[in-house]
Amino acid sequence: MKYYIIAGEASGDLHGSNLIKALKEQDTSAQIRCWGGDLMRSAGGELAKHYKDMAFMGFLEVIKNIPTIFKNIRFCKEDIQRFNPDLVVFIDFSGFNLRIAKWAKSQGFSTNYYISPQIWASREDRIKKIKRDIDHMYVILPFEKDFYEKKHGYPVDFVGHPLIDAIANTSIQDEAVFRRNNNLDSNKPIIALLPGSRKQEVQKMLSIMLSVQKKYSEYQFVIAGAPSLSDEFYATFKEGNTVGFVSNQTYALLTYAHAALVTSGTATLETALFNVPQVVCYKGNWISYQIAKRIITLDYISLVNLIMDKEVVKELIQDDLTTTNLRNELTKILDGPERERILKDYTLLKQKLGGQGASQKAAQLLIKNA
């Protein structure tokens, strides 16, 4: 069969790559064209557009890039028509994907959503579009099944979280080799800094994360460089600092990290799955934040806390994200009872997420429902 898959950022590229591998295992004649990144291309997808050309963060950034966004929408529709797939698969990236879904459904294509838009967090009325335009939904968070089926009467399939697969499938080098290859101190415990994957958020987050470094000279701070950004981009943050840097090696970094400062997003769950106590950070454009605060109805912003429905990890948001607060919270998780409590809660979190096999289950259902 022919599959057209659309992912719009680094996390979608990761999960899309594992989905492509699973589809090719179960459908040996699969032809796959995709929007994504290097991982999806390496897995065997023919890349139509790279996510680096589409990652706009925040309301103002989206508005400034409206011409590019509409150009991408036009190209996507034309490309789908040319490829003429048996089914279209959307991975997260809801602002773009729900627009394409409406059109694809009207053209008679089978529409499938893997990794649901977070309508349980904001703009819940998008359920109307999903019911109208999406033939099949495959969700990855345990509470999403009840949200869709019990609250909105829309049947979905829970397949488990693909991060568990991604982590299990990652080969990690020996710690001594990892430290040596990345010029890291051979003895100091590591504090990982995960400032995000998009330029705007890294610019906002990394400076404040680094502001606490001088108080912890006995630790090695290490920046996790995102594959979507160049090493040169990070150079200005490293000037005058003893901070370490690794590029596209986040999982290896988390394997050997003692604690982490993490920008809100998928990385908070990744950090938890590696058993690394963390402080969750978020600071956005002031206007974008004010708008978001009025439409987001959740008690928490991190996936860890949302899944557990309680504060497992501390969230420092907007004005609360200060050097003093960040230093205080980091100190709590380096040693002592707060650290032990977090690690115990991580064990319960993993039980809620289920085991491996999300990519395989999603692929099986896509083939069955085509």
C-alpha cells in the first residue's frame, strides 16, 4: 500500500521513523512519502518536506510566517494528489494537520491520526473537526481514551506510548566513551539541560538554565543540542561557560545524567522514562503566554504531571522561572527525600503507560483499517 505521513517537528520525526519501520515490517510492499526529518528518511520514507522548514513556535511567530504556512498547505495538497496514497497518516502537529485532514477527507482519502492533538489541553471544540475529518484515531496517553470515548462519544484505539519503543531501540555507548568523545569531565555528576528543539524557545530557556551553573561547581552541566539546530547556534551560549555540549545525543545524555532542567514538552516524559529527576521550565513570548493562559484549561503543563494527575515534578512557568527559584528546586532533587519521591513516582508512571509495542500496534491498525 501507499502511505502519506505528515509530522512537523523533531518528536514527530522520531515517532514517525519507528512507525515507518513497523509498517515496512508488516507491509513489505509499502511505499511511504512523508513530511518529517532525517530519521523518517533513514527509516525508508521519501521526504517531501523537512520539519525544519515548518517549526514556528507561539502565536506571534505563526502570524509572522502565515505566507510560508499557506504555501506549505498548498504544496502538501498537491503532493498528496500526485502520490495518491491509500491512506494519510497525521502525527501530532495539529494546526497544520487538521487543515490537511479536512481537505483529504473531502477528496476521499482515508484519514488516520497517530498521536492525538492535545484538545484535552485547549480548544476542546476541535473535537467537531476530528469527528468530521478523521476516520481513525490512535492515542498514546492512557487518559485520552476516556476523554474521547466517554466524554465525546468518539471511539479511539490506545496503542501505548512510542517513547518506550524509541528508548528501547536506542543503542547507548559506554559512559566513559560518551564522556571522552564529548570532552566532558570524567568524574563530575551530570546535570542535563534540555532547552527545547526550536530556536525561539532555546533562546528564551537556555540563558536562564545556565544562570544557575556557577552555584554547582561540583557538577558538569551539559546542553542537549537538538538535531534541528546547528552547533554554531549554540556557540554563543557556551562562550565564557564551562558547560558541556552534545549534539543529537539526548538519550545518551539522559542515561548518565543525575538531574535535569527541562523545557516543557515531550522531553519531560523522556527524562522521566530515563529515571532522571527534573525541574520543568517554561517561558514564552509575553503576549503568546497571556493568550495561552486563557485557553489552556490544565492544572499542569508537563506530561509527567498530566499523566499522573498530580505534581510529580516541579513546574516553573513564566514569571516563576527565575534563577533563584530554579536553583532552589534543583538543589532539592540532587539528593534527599524529594529525589527519592520523584523516582518512586516515575515507577508508577511507567506502569500507566504500558509496555513496548506502540509503533507495531499502530502499524497493524493502520493496515487493518485501510
